[in-house]
Amino acid sequence: MGWLYLLFAIALELFGTSMMKLSNGLTNLLPTIGMFAGYVLCFVFLSFALKTIEMGVAYAIWSAVGLILIALIGIIFFHESVTFPKLFGILLIVIGVVTVKLSS
């Protein structure tokens, strides 16, 4: 069940971060409310996941998967740039997360 909670936490983090972008510096009310709700629920589910998943593993996966997917959301929906250094940095994070998971 911990892995399911972790997936919910990742999805809610993606929602919260997307709402943060749409809030335009917290000046648009509905996206701002969505951002706060998304982050609060994200941490609720992350705390549930930590009952059965090691903290280092859960946090590494949560942050890395969130980073990869939010970068893709930024590129696809917000037309953000794709550069080699950005892709290389993401690749290094993925390698780090795989290393953490394999060592646990």
C-alpha cells in the first residue's frame, strides 16, 4: 500500500506545482487554492508511504519522478525550453535514484 500512497503523493505534487505556475505568483485565486490543497494532500500521502517505505528511498523516488514529470509538463504544456544541460541534469538524478533504490 505504501507504493500506492507514494504514487498519489507524486501525482498531487505534480498538481500542486502546475497550479503554482498557473497561480501567476499567487495572484490567481483558484490555482493558488489548488496549489495549497495539492501540496497539503501530497505530504499527507507521502507521510502514509513512509510507514512502509524507507525514508531515503521514498523521498528519492518522490523527488526524482516528480522532477522528471514536472519537467515534461513544463515542456509540453508551458512550452519551456529543452536544453542538453537540463536533460543531462535530469539523467544524473535518475541515475542517483536508481543507485539509492538498488542499495536499499
